[in-house]
Amino acid sequence: MVPVLPAMTVAVVLGLLAANLPGTGTWAAGRGRAGLDFGGKHLMRAGIVFLGLKVSVMDILGLGWQSLLLITGVVLASFAGTYGISRLFRLTRDTSLLIATGFSICGASAIGAMAAVRRIRHADTVLPVALVTLCGTLAIGVLPLLLHPLQLTPEVFGAWTGASVHDVGQVVATAQTAGTGALAIAVVVKLTRVILLAPMVAAAGVHQRTAMSRVAGNNTRNSARNRAGKGSRTDTGPGRAAQPGPTHPAAEADGAELRLPPVVPMFVIGFVAMVGVRSTGWLSPGWLEAAAAVQDLLLGMALFGLGSAVRVQTLLHTGARALLAALAAWLLIAALGLGAAVLIIQPH
């Protein structure tokens, strides 16, 4: 079978074309920008909620605890390795974090969730989304070519695809080239990675809250010392009343309530709730198909919005290091995924 580009990849490509063609580029950068940014942020979150309806806890538990541990290990090693590679290529911490999240869990959806909990600017998600789309599309073309040279069974190929390809649609497009058996195991392995989105985002939320609380505590102590120091230097000469020193900006903010990010954003809670609904078996196949169509529509519009923020000329000038880092991370995850796939399928 010939691999077909998934709808999400097509959405990013169309958005990129809209931003860079002479006729539509002005609109994408001007009057259409507010709506496109809204779609890239808020419709992405709504799509993540509906993504939960694709995940059944019973299907995941059917893999067995050893396979679950292996997949979890691949996700953690992929995350750490991709973050380390990105930092070696001198990418910023935020960009490295988003690339690592998207590559190790579930592509653009994971990038959107991590950006929300870490309060990373929407504009800073554009490059990671472009890279995860590019490398996922590369996998659709390259991995099927390795099926016979590596002498992989369809089941091992499916597990490899599920463990190493970024987006759910890209996994389906890649695995279906080896038949229905490969596709079935690929989807279950991939959705096991997807369900790890919630704990990974929760861990990032806890870290962010801890860091912000520590900074706030340091600011409070510094402002108190500044007030004490300025008070001791106040001129109280004969016949003059003591005057308060000028107010320090940190002191003005001292009494303000610090807005900490949630440990888990509401849309991730919605994702977990939808996983629970799917796992009960209450929804008929018709409802699940309708929900999948809504999810594709929401994520498609979101990714079009993100793609429309990519300027090819800017990307070529500033994204060379990021591209090299992404390709190195892609090779690392492919190797980790292949090793895990062999171990997952071998006992069966």
C-alpha cells in the first residue's frame, strides 16, 4: 500500500502555503492573524479534549505491564534525549522543551498542552510544530522502505511505528502500509504514548508552580530588605520629619496575588475525562466516529493557524540548527522505538 499524508500534515502545509504565497500572505499576516492565532491556541485545546475519546484504558492494559514499562521508558528516554540534543544545538530552553514534548508523546497536540502549562508564548510554538510535522512526514516515507531490509514482521513494524512516529495520523499513515495487523498494534502502542500526556504535563505544571513560588519568595525578601535599607537612610535632620523612601517596584507587587499556572490545565483534565468515557464502552461506534471527525476538524483548523505563522524565509535563516537537532532526535527516537518494538513483540 502507498502511504497517504494525514489530514493534520496537509493542514500545516496549507497554512504554510497561505502564509507564503503572494496573494494570501498579506491576509495571513494582517487581518486574518487574530483569527488564525485564536484557532492555533484555543481550537488546539478543544481538539486535545476530543483526542481522549481515541484512548481506551482496556486496550492499553491489554499490552501487558512489561510492554507498558517499555513504552514509558521510550517516552522518557526520547524526551530527555531530544531535550539534550536540542540544548547541544543551542536552542532555547522553551523551544527544546516543546520539541522534546512533541517528539516523545503525540506531536502538535502535546506541544500545545505543554506550552499552556509552562506559559510559553503562542508564537514560540510555531517552530516546534513545523519540525514535528516535517519529521513525522519524513517517517511516513522512510519507515516503510525499511520494512524488508530490516526483515521486520508486520507486528514488529507496527509496534515500531507506534513507538517512534509523532502524531496519531502519521502513525496510521505509516503502519497501514504493512497491513491491518501492523496498524492494530501501532495504534495501541501510539495511544499508550498519548495517555502519558497527562502525567507529563502535570509534572511540568508542578515544576512551573514551584519555580514561580521560589522566585516570588525571593522577590518578597529582596523588597523587604530594600524597604528596610531605604528607611534607615531617610534624612531626619533637625526640624525635618522623616520621609518615606521611594517605593520599590517589587514592593508594589509584594501584596499582589501571584497567579500560578494550574498543575493540570482544564483541557488536559477534559482529555483524561474523555479517556474515562471511552473506556466505559458507553459510546457506540457511530458516536466515536463523529467525535473523531470533530477532533480532526478542530486540530486541522488549529494546525492551519499554526502553519500560517511560519515564514519560509525566516525559517531558513533561523531554523537550520533546529532542523539539525530535530533530525538527530528523530534518529534517536527511531532507534529507541525499534528496540522496544522487538522486545514488545518477541515474547508473543
